[in-house]
Amino acid sequence: MVQKYVYGTPFHTEAVIRDIKGENGSPNYGTICLEDGFSFTYTLKEKDVVYGLGESNRGINKRGGCYISYCTDNPNHTESVKSLYAAHNFIVIAGETTFGLFVDYPSKLTFDIGFTRMDTLTITCEEADLELYVIDGDSPYDIVRQFRKIIGRSYIPPKFAFGFGQSRWGYQTKEDFRQVAEGYRKNHIPLDMIYMDIDYMQNYKDFTFHEENFRDFSQFVQEMKDQKIRLIPIIDAGVKIEDGYTVYEEGVKNRYFCQREDGSDFVAAVWPGYTHFPDVLNPEARKWFGDQYQVLMDQGIEGFWNDMNEPAIFYTPEGIEKVSQKMKTFLDDPETNSPWDVKDALEALSGSQEDYRAFYHQVEGQRILHDKIHNLFGYHMTRAAGEAFERIAPDRRFLMFSRSSYIGMHRYGGIWTGDNKSWWSHILLNLKMMPALNMCGFLYVGADLGGFGADATRDLVLRWLALGVFTPLMRNHSAIHTRDQECFRFENVEDFRHVVGVRYRLLPYLYSEYMKAALSDDLYFKPLAFVYSKDAHCAYVEDQLMLGNEIMIAPVYTQNAQGRYVYLPEEMKFVKFLPDGSLYEEILPAGHHYVEIGLNEVPIFIRQGKWIPVTDGAEYVEAINSSSWKAVGYAGGEYVLYEDDGISKDYENPKHWKRLNN
Ligand code: GLC
């Protein structure tokens, strides 16, 4: 049962789309205090586990941490970081008393989950204007499924988006892209997409192509398509201020940009230099911004990634002015003035809340301070694109994922988890985020495989890919000036061919499980405890996941390890995809095991009595021959395969479902 409690005058975020009658008063759990903003306090029992918060730091069990929902562009995801790019305010408290909470509040919200006091959960925010959803159910899983029902169906990408993609910030010319395509095709490492980072644009202007490097863009798109590779360009939130640039001029003329208090267009420095932010909260401006995507669609583009949409601000003219004043004061008298002031001011320049309090949105005739709805910007930028796709080509699916998000955006696109690093700990962080994101509706998810920042090593990329084989978004991406990490750059390329190849052998299975999860508001990734609710040990397993209905995954995330320990809640078949294309299979009884997993092997664990179809694989999605499947797992029983043309939207057509018998 879902109950909604309304406090003050909430902003209508459209996260929840099911009509639920609001109630006044207090829920059955915890204590609400409305004296100084809003707070919800609940005493946790020793064994309570707290799940959720989507894209956030730390564990599958969120206990012991403090998390702040305030979308932030921070590329250093160390253990102490409290805010990442997204705000996903849904948690489930599981224990003697089990219930779910969704706090629909689009500004800064703090979840202190046993951080200040080990036994106390507190959720606080500055203004008591919000909707609090309280969900009762038989189990955490049941609660999640009820929540998913009220927020609407998750985004479904085209099937090619389940292939492998290569990305890197720094590809500048057609030649760079051709080299990548050739590196993959020559080495027979499967590939479906190459991502275009900001350099394809003319001076980082959204919806333009670099005049010299990308002349005849549509021809180039076609040249890649002839090799069965799709180009996926990035779109940034900030629109460059430049006379003669149509997007800028139209936006200014029609007042489609976010404005300062005095009515002037707000200015923020991002990659292109000074920019304006499209007011994507305003339906008219949103439509206009969405329509711009057509420029690229007309060139044959079928997918995009939306970036810098927290929205990221390097600095504002006002911020720079303040810092220069501080510097001047210091330089005038360095003996008496503290150098800390300058250092602090410099550090506070980017993404400052002061800047987020300096501009406004126009929503239904009302002016709303950005800070009050800060967490909705990325959501609405992606909504702009999603609504435009729907208008422009209603029968087709487009690839779309975003960096910043709020619950509700899951209906329009997926997400990638932003600027991680080539650190071993980030493989594990990637794994831990996956089920939490699914709980919040985000099914098409993945991290930058191999790590974005810092230099990757060959073994790290291989181990990370062996996790990426299972994430719906499987993309290798890295930052400019880091070591090249495309699969073909390393020695013994055949290992990469094999690991990425496993994705394609499993693709009909993974796609079917994705579609089952999306079409029935279910989870693709689950914590073990959601499946084995009676096994108390499962609640504490932080490095294994259930995927779909048949398998468990347990990747290696430690350098120089030859394998890992794994916990089996029931008997399972341990299967390794070996580099020669064959399979290693062994039935393991329930309990703890050490399993050996080579750098070039991909392990899965098949649940007792189940089996999955595994095909011959291919070098791109379209070439997979799904009828080449062989059953892997336990003998007997049926598997239901979902198969469609991968691009149109008649999901409900019964002809897509095939019963396979083993
Ligand atoms: C941001 C994105 C990253 C991208 C870079 C340049 O840091 O998160 O993925 O490569 O901007 O566009």
C-alpha cells in the first residue's frame, strides 16, 4: 500500500505519475518535525538494512553513511563524497519492520543513515514543502515493485544500445573515429557504437558540427553505419553565447534561457566559455530545446548522451569577480591578510550553491528560484529530448542517457554514473550502484568501463569489462590526457575480443531480461536478499548481484587476484566462458567457495534448476543469430525469450515472446 503525505506547497516534480490522494498528518513510522524545515527521524534496529538512493556512494546497504541529494559535478568519487550527479530519494528500510520512503523534494535533501548516531535515520531539508510517500509491503522487493508501479515504465533503448560502445574525450577528427572503428573491426572485437565527445562540435556549440573536421557530417555518419557502427554525440546543457549562433539567438529572443533576478539571462562558464542555460522547466522552452536534436537526427544520428546537466558551472562572472577582489585584498597586504580566504574562494568557485541561488525558471507563469528545483534540471533536459523524439519519430526508439537525473527521468532515458576513475574500488562501486538504480526506475545504466579519470591498466580494463558484460549500458570511456584504453591498445587483444564477445553471446538473454524488467516494472539487477529473503546472510553480501531470473554475477575487482570468494545461497552451476570459446561448468553446493577466475574469463552462476540461452555471438548486434542458441545451466524447463526488431515500440505484441525448451 502506498500512502502520500503532503507538507506545505510542494513543487510538482512529476516523478510519480499515478494519482494518489494526499493525506495530512504523520505516517505510521518515525517522527516528523516541521519546526525548522522538515525532518523525519526513525530509530533503526541493529539488524535493519537500508536499500536505495540510486546513484549514490558507498554500499548496497546504505547504513553508516550520510548522503546529500544535490546534483553535483564532482569527478572525485572518494568514499567520503556525499553528493554525486543524481538525486534519487527512495529508500527501503528492511528488518523487523519493513517500509519504503520516497521523499519527493527537488532541492537539497540529506539522508543521515546511522552516520551521526548509529541507530538513527534522519532525513532533513530546509523547506517543509514536499510529498512523502510511505510504502508498506510484504518484503523490500514487494515495496520496490509497488514504487516502480507509481513512477511509470522505464525507458527502453533500441536494441543496438545493448552492444558495446567505445568512447573517449579527445577524438577530434574523422580520422580519429576511423582509427577506432578499424582497431575494433580489424581485431574482430565486437562494437556497435562510437561516442562523440565535445570536440565534434564547432567551438563546443550544441547542435553544430566542427566546420573543418566534420564537413559532410551525414556522409560520415553513413560511412560508419556501413561498418555497422553508430555515432552517438554528446549534448551539453549550456548554450554558448555567440552572436550569429542560431540556438543562442533564438533562445535570447524568445526568453528561453534561465534569468537572473533582474531579468537578464544568467551566465555560467562551462566548456564553450560563457553560456546560458535553457529553461527546460518551462514547457515552451523545453519544446524548443528538444526540437534542436532534430538537426543531428536529420544527419542520421540515432542516439545521444546529455551531459553537464546538474547543471555544471565552472564559475560565473560574479564568482570570478569575488575571487579577484579577495586576491586583490590579499596582494595589497600579504603580511596581514590570510591566504586561506583566496584558497577557499577559489575552491568554492565551481558548482556553488550561491550561483544556483542566482537564477530562475518560469513554470506555469511563476518564477521559481533554481536552487529550489535544482535536482530537476538534468531530468528536464532529458525529458526535452525524449518528448522531441516522441514528436519527431513516434514509432522509433532512440538511445538517450544522461549524467544528472531525478526519479521521473527514468521514463525518458538511462544514465551513466559520471566521471569515475581507473581505480579498482570503482569496479565495486559500479556494481553496488546497479540494483539501487534499478529500484529507482533506472534500468539502462552503466559506468565508464576502464574508468574515466586516471590511467587504466590492462588487467583493470579486462576485469571491469567482465562486469560491463552484464550492465545494459556497456561503454568504455576515458578522459582526455589519460592513457589510451580502447580494447585494441593493449597486448593480447584476443582476451578483449573474448570478454566483449561474451556480451554478444549472452545478448539475447540479457535483452530478454531487460525487457521483462522494463515491461513489468521489475528489476534487472537485484541484491541477493531480494531473492533469498529467508537467508539472513544475503543481506550483507555487497559484491554479488542477481541478474534477471536465472543468474548471479560475482566479478573480480581486486588487482592481481586469481579468483575470489563467493557466497552461494543455494546450489548453483558455476559457468566460466573460457578464452577458447568453450565453457567450464561445475555444480557447487550452497555455501562459501573460492573460485578461480582468470583475467580472460567471464564467470556466471546459474540458479538451481534454471538455464539460459547462449548464442554464437557476433561482431555487432544485428549479426547475432539468436536461433544459434544452446542451453547452458540445468537440464529441463523452459526459458522465455523476448525478441523484436529492436527499434519499433510494439512491445506488447505476443509474437515477441518465444518459449524455448531445453
Ligand atoms: C564531463 C563528462 C565526461 C566527458 C567530459 C567532456 O566530464 O562527464 O564524460 O568526457 O565532460 O565532455
